[in-house]
Amino acid sequence: MKSAGQKYIIMKRAFSIALVVLFAVYNTGQAFKCYSCQNYDSSWEWWYYDEGCGINQAYEGNIVDCESCDSCGTRVWHDGRMGRTEATGAVDGQCDYGNTWTDCYCKTELCNAGRWW
């Protein structure tokens, strides 16, 4: 049986790999804007940390221009922490459910400011 720490590392790696795959699959040549932040772990150098990235706020902070993206995503961990990011190939309103998180996607620029399904 895997420890909570091992499950966390697996989840973190799986999400990172999924993001890389999503970015690599689709390239429109035009920058798509999404909010990108997380309030989960300040030590993650690969994902912008912002305490104001929480679920109960209309976020208007860090914006990312992504040339290979066509959608934005929002991740909510079951303990209430949150992340916002860019994505590719998602269906508007699509949600994916993990053991400790829920990801939902939208298809207009900066649509992941405060929207939660």
C-alpha cells in the first residue's frame, strides 16, 4: 500500500505529465491567455504560487500566454486549495475527477478567473 507521500508524488508527476502532453499535442500559433497560479505549495517552482489563488476569489493575478493552448483549467483539491492553468484539447465545461482533486476546463481566454462548476 502506498503512503500518502507516495500518492502525492504520483499525483504531482501525473498532472505535470498531463500538462506537458496537452501542450505538445496542439499548436495554434496564437497566444491564448489564462490565469495561472496555485495556492497549494510555495516550493513548486514550475507553477506560480499565489495565496490569492483561492476558490472563493475572483482571481485577477498572474496571466500566461500560451501559443499551444485553446482552453483554461481550474483544479480544486479536496482540502480547498486551488490551481488555475492553461490547457489544450479540453471540452468547455468538462471536468475530470481524481482521488484528491477535481479539474474543470473552459474555452475562452481568462475564463478561469472565478468560474467553478
